[in-house]
Amino acid sequence: DLRDSHRDEVAKTQSKAQLVVMSAWIEEPLNTGLRYSYQVKRVLESCESPFQKVDLVETTPFGKCLIIDGVMQSSEFDEFTYHEALVHPAMLTHPNPKTVFVAGGGEGSTVREVLKHKSVEKCIWVDIDKDVVEFCKKHLDVNKGIWEQEGKRMELIIDDAYAQLKKAETKFDVIIMDLADPLECGPCAKLYTKEFYEMAKSKLTENGVLVTQSASAGVKRYKMVFSPINNTLRQVFPKVYPYMQPVWAFMDVWGFNLALNQDAPLLKDTEVDQRIGERNIGDELKHLDGMTFTGLFSFNKTIRQTLAAEDRVSTEAKPAVFGDATGDEKKA
């Protein structure tokens, strides 16, 4: 049973994470021998769903933060850097996105960014955890505008994203995967596999685009999930562009992969700025413009060499996963 499996994994993760709340500080493990902590002024709201525990807290360095299973998910200070980086490279790469599928992203910020593109006629948003979605709907004012579009340009479905995409009859211009990181035995691991990407590709329009968050990609961890996911997508799609965005609240660089259903070059900075202007969303974007877009796809020599040499393929039989909450690589 998916719920039982997830509960077991959460319990396992929390045990290994050794999350500590002492004297109003939250401590999170980043890697073996490496942790970071941040001061909590107060806990604003909490809830526990059949899948996970959710807290909305006010912190000293980041302001209000969404914490799920003891791990930082987003902060009001810089969540826009993550969500703009996830959404807009894909949305701008497509010349006229009308149909969009969003998997995960229960807080609503991913959908918020999608709906900034007025060309979008229908955004199908699928998240498995109703309690988290309702919690965020009630408490995250920054996303309250998306609910005015429910039943109009946005349709929310509480279900498994894999199942919903597989049975969808609609072809999508853009598919956005904003899921939890793949953990050993976790329910999201199968949505980072070659089998899933082959199915997702069949649900894209001819010039469709898929983007997936690809886990932390800092100097200690980019080889664990980010690199094999990039190679897995390259087995399925004619063109795949990896990119990264630093997220201060995560204390790491975050990885993404942009997969195109046709062999097309990456947009130039001037083309990005032109499309932003044509869509009249420049004033709504705090982070992304043409220069920022170009920078996302610029890597150092070591990472470029690693991506070029990568030969691992994530499959349902052998998925690319983090072994535990510290992010240590799963040993084969």
C-alpha cells in the first residue's frame, strides 16, 4: 500500500535525520558530518496528514517557512528563486504553452508561476496529499490568487501523479515535476525513472517540454541524483538541458533538468527577454530574466565532465535515490 510504504519511509527518514529542535533552533543534516541550524521564533500552525507532518514556522533568517517532516521546503525570503527557476525556463522555452500538467508542488507556488502565463488555458495540478494542499491554501497568502482560478484555468486533482498522467487523454505543452526527492523505497522514486519519462514523453505535444526538479546538486551531492537523472532523460528525449539554482534556505545549489520533445537549441538571453516582454510578465518576475536564464545553464568544468561521462540510468528496478535523510548516496 502506497500510504503504508510512505509512512514507513517517513519514519525511517525522520529517525535517520535526527532532527533536533532545541532552544527554538531546528537542525537539519545536509550530509555525513555536515549539519546546519536556524532559529525559530514561533510555530504558527501544524498539521499531520496520512503522508507527512507539516509545520509553518517563523524563523529569524528566512521569515515564514514551510517545514515538512522536519525538512525545509520553502521560505518567504527566497522561495521565488526556486519556483521561478523551476517553472519559467520550461514555460518560456515553449512558444505558446496552453496546457500544463503539474505533479506535486502542494504549497501552490509552482501553479502560481504557471498561471502568470496568460496563454495557459488549462493547468492540471495533481498532488497526493489533500491535507497539505488545504493547509497551504489556508495559511500561505502569497498563493491565494491561484484559488480564484480553480475550476477555470486550474484544476486540482488529489491523486497519484503517475496514475493521473498515465490515463490523461490530453496532450500537454509543458509537464512540470515538483516532487519530493527520490528516497530509497519512497513513493516518488518511480517518477524519476526511464519508464516514467517514456510515458511522460508520450503525453507531450510535438514541441512539448518537461522539467523536473532533480534534487540538491552542490559539490558534495550533484553526482547522486542530479547527474543520473540527466542521463536518464537523455535516453528518452532528443534534447536535455541541465541547470542549477542556488537556494539560500536550502543551504545548497538545486538541480533541474529541462527535456525537450524536439531537438532544439537553448533560448538565447535576448530571446528570453523578448518572450517575457511579449507575455507581459516582466514585472511579475522577481528573479528570472534573460541574463539569469543563461546563467542557470552555465556549469564549471568538473560538473560538465561528470555529466558528459555519466552512464547510470534510473529505472524502476534500480532507481537513482538518496539513501537517507542526510542525502548520502545509496550504495549499490
